[in-house]
Amino acid sequence: MKQQLKTIILAAGKGTRFKSEVPKVLHCLAGKPVLDYVLDVAEAVGSLTTYVVVGHQAEKVSEAVGARATIVLQKEQLGTAHAVKMCAPYFRDEAGLVLVMCGDTPLLDQSIVRRLAGKHRRMGAAVTVLTCTLEDPSGYGRIIRDVKGDFAAIREHKDARMEELNIREINTGVYCFNVKELFLAIGDVKANTKKKEYYLTDIIELFLKRGLVVETLLTEDWTANLGLNTRVDLALAESILRKKILEQLMSDGVTIIDPATTYVENDVMIGQDTIIYPCTYIHHNVKVGKNCSVGPFARLRPGTRLANNVAVGNFAEVSRSVLGDGVNMKHFSFLGDTTVGRGANIGCGTVTANYDGKNKNKTLVGAEAFIGCDSVLIAPVRIGRGAKVGAGSVVMAGRDIPAGKLAVGIPARVIKKV
């Protein structure tokens, strides 16, 4: 019978080097908080319950986590072993396995974690440690092995001897534990003499002394280990994740003219044969249909939906709007909180004035409607099917243009049927 799996995510640190009032794990990466990526991994590998250990700005982190996990408070940040120990009351009389991961490792791949848990089950280990090799292992805990190549210890960088600093195999901070063995030994971990903190790595040496099985899994994916300690790390993670997103889109049939200048966030869906031109930014929660063209220098903000054969051209911005099949919005325009019907034309320089100082109001543009250049549509407003708005016109709030009519002027007035 497969052992049950639970997860502990360590997210109590201050992230001092970020120099930010925002908790490190809540900084955004490709459109969503760093911590969300680690929660995604826990859910993807089948964690029955996930515990997030919080400390610094606990209320903000707890609010962001919501119902996705159980919050465990670490009032004093006394190290990783101490953080795990805070979870002990939730594991009384529990069996099975528990993953321990850091909340600032957003590039950790779920397939690697599955392999880690799988090897742990097969080997019947007390703990299995995820390791990788780095060209420059500075700052990371080293994996110490005996003359036979078997695991012997994890040595933190600051505690390592000169010869140990040359070791390139490092600890990623991802572990799979036997629940009973973990919480039987966690109270025996002693405080580090230099930092007066309790290291989770020390529990592994306790396991070895007690004759328990300790295993490792080596991954070649060095990004699994990328913890975000500075904003430079955050930028590096962003570039790695953005590259993966673009490569996946291209493999799905999307043309990206210049990946180096194209920014697409997480959870974006784009249909086949759509072309994304350079210097385009597509935020999360955006869907683009087939055979569309976007950019150059375009921005699609969250909540935007483009149907098929839509053209959003240079220096155009769309926010929380729906553009139907065949809509043309070629350049220098802004649509916010707008629904545009099939085949409509949005002329150069068109702006929907959707914000009145208090509320975001909606604009409806009917199918086959034609909005002339430099028009302003002051929401809430409705442009009927097949109606036309003359160039430079201002359609005032509440002054709807009936279907098939032509309106011009400031303010726009209906002058005839189209």
C-alpha cells in the first residue's frame, strides 16, 4: 500500500537581503507569488495536507496562502529544524512520508520531487536528500561522502573545512522524511555553536548514528536549487521561467519573433499560428485564440480574452476586455473593461475612458462597428451593431449609439444611418 504523503514548506524567514517591506516569498515571479510555485509542486505530487511555517509578517503570508495550506507559526526564527519542530503537534500518531521544501525555491520541478518520493519509498529510508552539482557551490551546504561514496553528512558552507569547500555536490534543501523517524529525532538536534540556530541538516547525522538508512537523489537540474536570497536571484529566476514559458508556447505552435524581448507570464494560453511580435508583454490570466497577431510594443493585461484572427498592433494596450473574432485594433489604442463584437474596427488612438475616479465602468462595442481614429468612449457606453463613430469624436457616458447609426463630434451626436 502506498504511504500517505504530506508536505512542510518553510516560509518564515525575513529575506533581509531583499531590502523590502514585502515578505520574500510574496514577491511576484512571472505573475504570481514565489510561494505559489512551491504550493503548486506540493499539490501536483499528491500531498494530502500542506503545512506552511510562517514567521516574519505572518499575517501577510497567511492571507496569501489562504485555504491552500495549514498555517504553522514560528514565533522565533531559530533555524530550519526549529521550524519543522513547530509542526510536530500535527503529526502525533501519524505515519507515512513528509516532504520538506523551502518557500523560496520556485523553479523546483514536480517531476524531480516525484522521483525523490519514489526513491524514498523504494529504499525504505529514514530520509532521502535531493542533491545537485554546481560549478560554483559557494554558500551552499556540501554533501560529505565516505571513501565508499556513501552519504556521511551535510556540511554548511560556513562550517566546512578547506578541503570540503572544494566539493561540488550540494544540498538543495529538499527532503523526503519518514514521519515517525523525523519527529522522534527532531528534539535531539542541538543548536549550532556559531549561529545558535537549529539546522535540519544535523538530523541526518543523528539518523546515521542510529543506523537508519539515509539516501540521496542527484538531479542535473541546477535550477531546482535556486533559492531567492536577493533581487538579483529573483531576476535570474524570472529569466529562466520566462524562457521555459516561451519555449512551451513555441512547441505548441505559437510564433515568437524575438524571445529576448517578449515577456509572457504564467498561466497564459495562446492558440496555434498566433504571432507575437517583439517588445510585447502578456500578463497572467490572458487567453489568445488562433491566428492572432500581437505587437510589437503591445501589452495584454490580466483578464484579457482575444478570440481567433484578432489583431492587436503596436503601442496598443488591452485590459480586462474581450475582443471577438476578427477584431482589428491596429495601433496606439487602449481598451479597458470593454467587450468588442465580431469584426469590429478600433481606430488608431481610440481610448475607452473606463475609470470615473471611483469605479471601473464598461464599454460595449457591437459586431461590425467602426470606431474612427482618436475617438474617446467614456464608459459606461454602448456602441450598437454596425454603428460608426467619426474620427476625433467623444462619446459621453450614457449616450449610447444605436445600431447602424453614425455619430460624430464633441460630444458625439447621431447624424444619420450608416
